Amino acid sequence: MERWLALELASTIRHDGDGGVADDLATVKGTTHWIHEQEDLLADHVPAGELAADESLRLGIIELRQAVRALFARAVSPAPPSPADAHRLMTADQAMARLNTAAARELVAPQIDWPAGGVPTARLLSAENDPHVRLVATLARAAIDFLGGPQRTQLRSCTAPRCVRYFVKSHGRQEWCKPSCGNRARAARHYRRQRTATDGGSVPS
Ligand SMILES: [Zn+2]
């Protein structure tokens, strides 16, 4: 479903495996690579496999990502947001305006296609020729769908040490985005308890 593009977009900011934060959209080349990776999710709207990013598209996607991450932070609140950009989030009003403006740049009309003996499918007919505009608008619509849909309430910010990911909880008590994060978080918790028990105080953050 296209709405998962919102999570994919937010996840282009990720832990680099070395205590820092990596950005998959840091370069035009990286952005093109990311777009190609989304080919399946984008298939109904943009021929992503043939698309090459340029600097203006890269910046357009990054602006959208800032809006998505600001609203993701709001969605997980009062739990803390991803630490990657917690100190520089735009306001929710700014973020909504940015998403709505990007989505409105592509005029679309829903169409039904039902071949005889087949299954009906709904698709969006676009009045926009520029594939870069269509891509950004599609990402914006995906984010609007995601935030307006039931997945929003399952969105979490992973609390494992050094992790910066948002994820959608798939079962009841899931606290971490993936098992390795759970292991790291439990180890850190265990370490803190040990320290507290042995030297009666100083808790590492
Ligand atoms: Zn994690």
C-alpha cells in the first residue's frame, strides 16, 4: 500500500551502525537509489525505475520528510520522538501546510477499471506530466493517508540506545523496531541495574 511510503520516507534517516545518524537522501545519487527501491510502492503512480533525481527533487523530498517526521513526532507524543531531529522539528501547522501544498500540486481523478471476467481496480488518473512533481505529490498523499488512517495509532519511536527509527507496531507489547534493538535495550537496562546494585548510584545515560 502506498501509505507505507510515509514510513519508508521517514526511515531514510537511520542509525549508521556506528553511533551516528546516516541519511539515505544526503546526495542526488543516494536519492535516485532510494526512489528506485520504492518502485513497487510507487508503481501505480510514477515509473520510479526510470526516474533520476536532481538536486531540486532531492530538496523537495527532504522538505517533505521534515514535515512527515514532525507529524510522526506528534503521533507518538507524549512518548519522546526519534532523537535524530527532536531538537529541530517544525511545528505541526507548518508540517501540515507543507504536506497539503505538496499533495495539491498534482490534480488526480479516481478511475475504476474492471475488465470483463476480471477484478475491478481503482487507480488515480493524473493531470500532471512532470514525474518529479508526481513523485513528491504521491509521497505527500501517502503521508496524508498514513496519518489519517489507523496505522498512526500504532506508530512508535524506537527507544533502544542509538536507534532513531519510527516503526509501526505489529503486535501488542512491541517496544523496539527490531529484535537487535530489543537485545541492545535489554542489555543497557541490565547494565544500569548492575551498576546501581554495585556502586549504589551513578547511572549512565
Ligand atoms: Zn530500533
